[in-house]
Amino acid sequence: MNLNLCKSCLSIIFVCLFCSLTLFSQSEMPKGEVIEKVETQSDSAQTYALYLPKNYSPEKKWAILYAFEPIGRGKLPVTIYQDAAEKYGVIVVGSYNSQNGLDGTTLSKVLSALWDDTHQRFSIDEKRVYATGFSGGSRVASIFASSCMCVTGVIGSGAGFSVGLKPSPSLQFIYFSAIGFDDYNYYEIRQLKKLLEEAKMTHRLERFDGAHQWLPKELAEEGLAWMQLYAMKNGSVAKDETFIKDNFQQRLSKSESYLNKNQYLEAFQGFSAIAFDFKDLLNVSAVEEKVKNLQNSEELKKALKEEESQIQSQERHSSYILSEWAKLERSEERLMDLANIRTYIAKLQKTSEEKEDSSARRIARRSLNQVYAGSYETALFNYERAKKYNQALISFELANEIYPKSSRIPYDRARVYALSGQKKKALEFLEKAVGFGFKNWQELESEKGFDNIRQEEKYKKLLTQIKTTNN
């Protein structure tokens, strides 16, 4: 993402802010339930999913959380944060227009439309404006926060800051980061934590059992609870002694659990964050003693060394697969070379499917997911958009090797074949997608990429099959 977006966001968003303060009007929208789609009043093409707490009223100011998705699934993050938002009194907005691959001007338009519309409709506490995102959406959340300087806190999931944006003492938001143990971006978040520490930015890192995905609901609640804690520390909301003590005990128990499971790195970082967050609120001397003991322990040194080894192994596996795949197009012995790559991938797939968590399983899962994400996103956001259909098909093919039972990849391959005029292949892969469980007939009907095969009998039969099966 181009950092010129910072300046454009800054000017547009602040214009929207000052205009919207005079245009506020009360909405009669349902409360206590996820509203699937809201059109912005200025532009019906800009839409978002919404959650208003059950007791929302314009008589008081409310915190708001803007959520960004890499592929525009606005409802998904709103659903994830729904329970936590109800608990802490937060409005949640999930954009349908924000997605990976947008240029700065387009993204700026999305951000300003969200800001303007929500500030016209709702009573918002400007001291408690938050942003969240997953993967590329996490990067959008960071650039949103850095450009407008109106965001108090960011909850990132599965990725860190936007490319070119680095932690700095000049950035005024606090940062909560969530990453799955099997996420291929694990190393990025590990490095980001170091940069946040060097910049002395208030931050917190939480890990969870999972791959490259939105943070689970329980961590969404922890993220909003952390924002609430800091709102109490800076005086944005009144201190709640019960909440502070309960939150302290919950986090202490979680860190103790890590320690009991010999997860020394997670325990150390958990205790360190507790000591920092609660230092001015409670007596944390016992926690600080735990931090000191762990910091000098051989167990922590071994854990750090093991983590570094995992990261190096992941890079070695993913680099090998990607480099060997790149050679296939010009290989004179393509079938033999393809068989070798498939054997290599199959070994990783077998390890990734082991029931017990282990260093080898984490490496295998991260490596495979890194290759998948790289090839899939390159095909979708780079090659296909540039109409380089042959290159897109090659990248999608590699993604399919990683997840051969996916219904999404053959669907995307079918679309690219259709766009390139290869009708027979398009229908063949569309049939494969349906066979693997593709069932979104609304998406199929609205996808313009399939316009040149809609009159084909096979297409009509497949569409009827999906509709019949899922109605």
C-alpha cells in the first residue's frame, strides 16, 4: 500500500469528521442483532455490516470498532465481535468494500465513507475509536489509525502493519496483536513485537491455536477488554475496580496455564504484559518477580532458540516449493519435476495432519499456508486483475496442489478459464468446484467472469444442481 494514502486519508477523514458533527441524526436501526448490510447515505455502493448494543441510545457517547476484511466479508468480523461488543458497549462496523489490492485513492474513499456515515448516524465517543482487521485488513486498520490520528487502538489479526509503515513514538494508538501458532505470518508478528518495543508503543501479543484466520471470539473479547482497561487508565471511562481485578485474575490464570504447559515464551510475554498494563492499578510485584525469574531461565532461552529454528525451517520449505514451481514452465522434464514437487508437498501435508501439536507440525502448516496464500493472492490480485490469465492459472494450480479438496480454487480457475475464452476448461473446473461442495449460487449468478458460458447447457445444469441442493 502506498503511504501517500496517509495524507489523503488524513484530509478526507477530518473533513468528514467536522462535517458530520453537525449532521448527526438518530437511526432507527435494530439493536442487539447483526444488521447484514447498511448502505452509506452518500453512496449506496459503499456498504457495511453493523452491530448496535441492545441498550444503544444517542443520549450518551459510544465506542466504535471499524473492521476490515481482506476479501470484503463485512459481516464476518461483526459476528466475531458481537458478544464482546455487547459486553463492553461498542458499535461494530464491518466494511464490504475494503479488500486486498485496492489503490490508495479507492481505499481512502472507503474509509472516509465509513467514517462520515457512522458519525452522521450514531453518537460516537471520539476518545474510543478502534480499528480491527485480519491479514490485509489488519494492514488497512494500521494505515487507517496512523493516517487519521483519530483511532485510539488497533486489534490486528494474522498480519501486522501496512507495508512501509513502521512502529514509531509518533503513532498515538495502542496495538493488540493476535496470531495463530500455525500462521505463516508468525515470524512477521514476532518481528513486529520487537519494533513495537523499540518504539515504546503500548502493545500486547496473544497467540491462539489456529492458522491464518480471524482471531477467535474469546480473543476478540480480550482485545476489547484491553481497550476498555486503557480507556480507564487514561480517564476516557470511569474506573471499575471489579473489572480491573477480574481482568487481572483472568490474564494471570492464562499465563500460569502457559507456564504449567512448559510454554515458557508465551508465559514470559503474558506475565510481562500484565506487569506493564496493571502497574498503576494494582500491586504487581509478584508478577514482576515471575518475569525476572523467567527472563534469566534456560527454559526461555531454549524456547527462543526453538522458535527461531521453526521460522528458518518454514522459510526453507516455502522457498523451495515456490522456486521449483517457477521452473516448471520452462522445464523439459515437467512431469518428473512436478512429481518431485508433489512428493515434497505430500510429506508436509502428512506432517501437518498429525493430531498432536509439535514443532514439525507447526513448521509444516506454516510452510504450506505460506505457499498457498502467496500463490492464491498473486493469482487473484495481481495476474487476474492484470488480465495475465496464463500466469494466474499457473499460480492457482500451485494453490490447488496445497489444498486439492478445496471448492474455492477450482471455482476461481473456472472463472479465469472463462475470462480467457476457454469455455470447455471453464465448465470442467466449475463442475469440479460443485463436486467439492461449492454452493454459493448467488455468487455464481452475479460473477461477470462467467458471462460467456451462461448459455451453455452444462452451466445451466450445474447452476440448477447448486440451487436444488441448497434450497
